[in-house]
Amino acid sequence: MKPDLFLLPGLTCDAAVWRHPSAAMAGVANPIVPSWGLLNSLSDMARFALDQSQQERIWVAGHSMGARVALEMWRLAPERIAGLALLDTGAHPRPDGEAGDKEESSRMALLGIAQRQGMRTMGSQWARGMVHASRRNGPVFNEILDMQERSSAAQFEAQIQALLNRPDARPLLSSIACPVWLLCGEDDAWSPPAQHQAMADLIPHARLTLIPECGHMSPMEAPAAVSQWLLDWWHATA
């Protein structure tokens, strides 16, 4: 039996974000890509994912919000996690005060567009910041819009609530005993390299890789590089 490998998608994402890495990893592991449905907390997502496997030891890779879920999986069941791969993400909570209010209002404005005009219209505005400038309006950008259109405003709302109420995972980082590899697009405007370096500095067994000419959607923008990186991570931790 192959070991279970969780590939956790981020906000409004589905298995398409992991299509190429999942195919690359299928030779060595059993890739599992959960669908979050209407779950509205990172802890509930983590429990849902943990329940998908009966194996004692599992490997977990998460992208964006999915990486925050991966950290929650470690918090809930550290004895089960053999390795963590965290892509284009963060560990900080929603900020206090004006900055937190601004984040909430921005997310609610996008939700309003999704509810009134549909997910694709919302994504056509929001997703432009997800990718490297050279990919805006190209095939990858259209794949992202297709993926968001497969989601729903109700799912978007649930996941927004999960992110607005995200825990502060920074105190958890120093306790992670398994190997942790972090990856970030060099041009990720949402979760920049410095944010990942700050996380890596707190994790005992961490390694950080940057992907050039890549934005926030690294598994889709640089599928070959991310697939090889995951294979290297797997062979280093399995």
C-alpha cells in the first residue's frame, strides 16, 4: 500500500491546482485532494482531512489556505505527520485594528461581487494579483477562473470566514519536529518571500525554495518545478 499524501487546496481552489504535482507524485504515494465544501474553520478542515486516511503516518502538502490547514493538522495530530510542505502561505493571524477591518471589508466586497455577478466575474478582478504579471490573461489565468467558477459564493463565504478567524500559527512553528519544506514564488505579492523566510527561521528543520518569475499560484504557474520539488521533498522525508 502506498503512503497517503495530502495535497490541500487553498481558497476557492480544487484538485486542478494540484493536477501536475499529483500526477508526478502518484508513482510514489497515494495523492488525496480534499474538497472543503462548506466547512468554515481551518480546524474543521484539518479534522476532515485527517479522517480521510486510516494510515498511522501521512505526508501533507498545502498551498495558500491549504498550508494553514496543514499546520492545523500538525497541531491536532503531530504524531501522524511525517513531513510538511508549505507553499505560498503564512502563519500570522488576522491583524488587529484598522488593518484587520480593512482585510474583512476587502474580502466582503469580493464576496458581494461573487453573490451578485458570479464567481468568474469576481475572479476576473481578484485573481489578477495571484499570478506573475506575464501570465495575466493567459492560459494559466483562465484555468484559475475556470476553477473559481466551479466553486460557489457559499463556499467562498465559508472559506472567507475560516481565514478571517484563522489562528496565530507562529507559536506552533518552533514545535514542528518533522521536516518542513517551504516554497514561494519570487513574485508572490500575497505571501511574499520574506514572510516565508520568517516562518523558516522559526521551524527547526526547515528548507526554503523560491521559484523565479512566479506569483502566488506556484503549482499551476510552475508545475514542473513544483512537481520536482515535491518529489525531492518526498524522497528526503519518506
